[in-house]
Amino acid sequence: MLIGHINLAVSMNGTGEHFVTLVEALQGTGLHQHVLVRNATLAKRIDAIGGVAMGPVVHSPVMAYCLMPRVDLVHVHEPTAGQAGLLLTLTRSIPYILTHRGAARFAGNPLLHAVYKRAAAVICQDDSEVAMVRHRLPELAIDIIPDIERHGSAAGHLRLYQNSQRTPIAGSKGIQ
């Protein structure tokens, strides 16, 4: 299975560290990954992980959409990247998963509503984030997967990827 990741965060902060840890943990499972990021420092960190295809640095959701190769599933790591996920779903039928962190500004933003509603799954880290999302979009299916640093395993992400595809992940190893 080939997973595409899109992360359009501008700064390299704690979320960027979580992203690097996730890509590293997934690499150990036998999945193939193609990564597109906006932050050049983050791109260098990901490029240093053996066996991960790192695309060029991208500066917009449209650029990420255009440069994403054919993948089985896309994991978008913040709402702006979700716009690329939405385009991939609508034009290429590639499902996407959205990681929600912090406070998204849902009020009066129909594009953000569409990004969340069209996602195959939405990941939150804890119940407080779920409550924030459900307040605006109560009909969403939301999965709670704690930060990989706290959880210590990529198994939750792998299960979610598999369920979003409805097919077994061939070649995965080390999954309980």
C-alpha cells in the first residue's frame, strides 16, 4: 500500500516532530510512503528517513494536488492540506484521512466543512478535540489516536488506513 502524506504547516514545531516520528514508525511497518511538505527543514528531516519518497517542497494545496503521484490513500496533517485531499478525492477518487489538531475555524467556512465531511476519517488526539469538532460537525466519524510519542506505536494509524481502504495492507509487518 502506498500512503501519501501532505503537511502544509509553515513552521517546524511539536507537530512537525510528531509528523517525523509517525513517518519513521510507519516506515518500519513495510508501508510505502510519498511525502509532500511546505517547510524546508521538515523536508530535510523526512528526506533523511531511508525508503521514504520525498517530493519537492510545495507551497499550496493545489501544488500538493498536482505533485501527488497515484497513491492508495492520502493522510493530510492539517486543514489547509485537506484542500489537496478534497481535490484528490473529487478528481482522482483517492480517499484521504485528516488529522485535526487544535482549534479549526469552522464558522462560515464552507470549504473547511467540505474538507472535514469528505474525509474518509478524521483523527483527533483526545476527547477535548473530538468535542470541538463535534460541536460544529456532529455527524462526523472521528477516531482518537494519541500522539505517537505517547502511544509508542503506529498500529492505530495502520488500522485506520486499512479500514479506510477496506482492503488488507499487504506486506505489513509487526502489526498486532
